Amino acid sequence: MSKVTENLTFAVPLSFEAHSIAQQCCKHQPSPQKAKQVYLNTLAVYAVDFYLRCQGFDTNWCQSDSRNPVMLKFIDVADLNIKYLGKLECRPVLPDAEVCHIPPDVWENRIGYVAVRLNQSLKEATLLGFTEKPAKEIHLSQLQSLEKFTEFLCQKRQSEPVNLRQWFSGIIEAGWQAIEQLLSIEKVELAYMFRDAVNITLGQQIDLGMELGEQSLALVVMLPPEPDSEVDIRVQVHPMKGQTFLPPGVKLMVMDESGETVLDTESREADNFIQLHFSAELEERFTVAVALGETSVKQDFVI
Amino acid sequence: MVAPPGDDFDRQLQKLAIEAQQHPPQSSQRLQTLNKLINEIWQSKQLGHPQSGLWLPNVYEDLYNEARQRTMLEICQNIDKYKPQYPVMAWVNSLLRYQFIAVVNDYNNNRIISLPSLDDLERFASQEDPLDDALLVRRFLQDDPENLLQAESIRGRPDVTFKILAWARFVEDYSWDELSKNLGISPQTLCSFFNRNLRNLMPYLNRYLQ
């Protein structure tokens, strides 16, 4: 059997935790058929919730309609709220089924629909794929792959602006860390050449995929210690630990809210790092992009 | 899939683990690599079965699944703690041993629940005596004690209210498709109206149906 051509799937074992939540939710349903539907829906949401938690997403199942006993009586719902991203619908697919059914109850307010295959013993759930557009039924072969699903979610997550103003009060989004963890000591000193001892400086690893081979880059953002009505911002791109120079041709750009490039620079042969320096007013939004060849990574910020 | 011979398999797992570590946290590449790594780990013939002689097989399966699941979460969250000088399966099996003990502690005897299969499910669900609940909903819809269920209707159709739709769906058991045909309104419009009202009426429903 060739694994290369198969789509990626993810199997979640269903045991005491999954079934006890399902048993809780199916209580007080007005008919055995409805109770069965709620039970299967709950297992499907459980599997997707587990998958997303494995992948570092912040889910909020308890606040979702699929955990609201009154809501469950009236609509066929299997939703899962993901913090900052929106609602996913998680539809159970029976062992022999070839299509995923999506009832009209849940055609609104969803960022996507995930199909979850349950096995006959209900001891395993397998995430099969997803679709962004609902339809009464979708053939399983028409689903987008789980690879696409992770890309879709990561893109959504990245499109949330990083709130720099919160950095002043010490609230830092996941993925940003002290630059000592990202860069070699010499690089840290280079980065700090431009700052006062008390600046706020954080970095994030960025992935330009195949373009860079083994090498990784870090995006570093520096803020003054206190917010002012105008905030002085430096953004830098460094090679990560173990590397001295940036590859030539790495572009760093700052775009304004309309997407217009307002500043840009590019690494030459043997550059240790590149930097842009600008100021932004409070509440202003901007985007930083790092690009090499055909690949680019963008991050939105708000100050 | 035929499990590859030991050394190759170890190397393949190690390659995936290191690759996952190298991708930035929260990148789709790391997510996909972790997914592949987990899939390979469960195929492994070297996966341990802690305490397997101590439990009845049916209880063991569920305890093991719960422990396996917690181990998956731990692998994904702590992939950066994996040290490449050790085989991946040695790391996984030590996590699994600890998680198994934790599961046994959490679910010792009295909290072990029975897990119905798909075939048992309807019978299992009907033990709950749904008749009382059905009656409660039916009475509530009929009485509408605070007279709020007919406050709104679909634009241009004063005959189509939340009360009418809820009654048709839950007492008379019509599907949205059937209602759509009968009323000449699309299922989307009906559901959209119904869901919006359901949300607005939630405090009222909670007072009488919980």
C-alpha cells in the first residue's frame, strides 16, 4: 500500500472522557433518535477539539452551542468555537457512509465544516477533511485534505493582527519569545546596538519553506519601554542560531493599512541582519512582510 | 502497512520528530509533521502496553485508549523536549507509562463508565426516559407562558413564527426540507430566522426548559 498518495488523516481514540461528555449532553433530549444524534455529534466535536488542542489552538468548547442543553434540544448542532478564529462545525460520518451531511441548521456563521468518521465501536474518530462551503451533503472524496485544513487555520490565525500595545503591559501572543532564545549571543548584541537597555524586544521564528533549505529566520520587533502617542518601532530580520549571515535577497517590507508598501530593504551578500525603523500612531495598523524568491510571510500588527 | 525493520523505522520517526522541532511553533508545517509522526507512532510494533496483565481485556482497551490519547497531546505539546540521542519510541513509551498510571488514578473502578457502540446507542439513549422531556418541551411550546414565542415572524409572512416552526419540527416531526416545501420558503431562510430567534429567546427558554 502506498502511503504517499493517501491523504493525511488523524485518528483520535475515544474513551472515558469523550463518552462521559457525550452521555452528559444527550441527557434530557426529547427522543431516543435525538439523543443518538447528540451523542454522535458530541463525539465528533470532541475529536476535532482534541485535534486542535494538539495543534496548539485555543478552543472554547464549553461556550459553544453544542454544549448548551437547550440549544441541543432545538437544533442539530456540532459547533466548536476557536478563540479569535470563529466557529467550526464538526459533522459525524457513520462507518459505511460515503457522504457527509450538513443540516441547514448550521449553514450560517461557520468558518468551515470538518468531517469526522466514527467507527462501529465508537472507540475511534478519524478526521477526514473539511470544506469551507456547506451543502446538504458532500461526497467524502470532495473534501479538502487535512493538510489544507491546517494551512487554512494557520492562515486565519496569522491574519489576526499582533497587538503591540499589549506588549507594554506584558501581554504577549503565543509564538513571540525573548530573542536570546532565538538568536546566537553575537546576534543578540547586534540587535541591541540600537536600543536602550529597557526597550521591549521580542522575536518570532518565520518559515519561508523550501526557499531556505535548513536555514531559519527570525523576525524581531523592538518597542520603546513606554507607549507614547507616536511609537518608535524597529523591525529586523536575523538568521537564527548557528548562522552568521542572512542569505542575499531577503526582503523586509512595511505596508500601511491599505497594503501600500511604505518602507523596504533587501539583504546583500554577507549582511548580518536587515532593519527598518519607523514610527506609528496609537491604533495604527501596519503589516510586515518578509520575502525570499517566490515565498513571503506576512504579519499584521496594531499598535 | 508493513512495519519497516527496526532501525529504519526508528530513523524515520527521528527524522519526523526533528523536522517538527525545526518548524516554527504554530506553523502549518509543524502541525502536519506532528500529525504524520503521531500516525507513525501508533503503527509501531514497539509501542508499549503498560500493566496489560493486570486488567480485564475490555477495561484495559478503554484505559489504554485514554492513556494513548493523553500521550498524543503530550507529544504534540512537548515535542521540543524530545532529545534526539534517544529513540523516539523510548520517549513515547515512557510518556505512555506515566499517562497510564494517571488514567488509572483518575478512573479507578467507580468512575469507569460503559461505552456504547453504534449498535447499542439507541437502546442506550432510550434508557434516559425521554418522554418527560418531550412532554416538557411540548407543554412549553403550547402554553408559551410569557407569550414571547410569536413576537416575531418572517418578513412578509405573519403566519410563520418561532412557535409555529418549533411545533412543526419538534412535535409534528417535519424536516426543514418538508417545511420549506409546505411554506414556500427556503430552508436557509427558515433556519436563519429560527436560529436568530432561538438565540434571542434563550433566557426565556432557560427559565422553563432547564
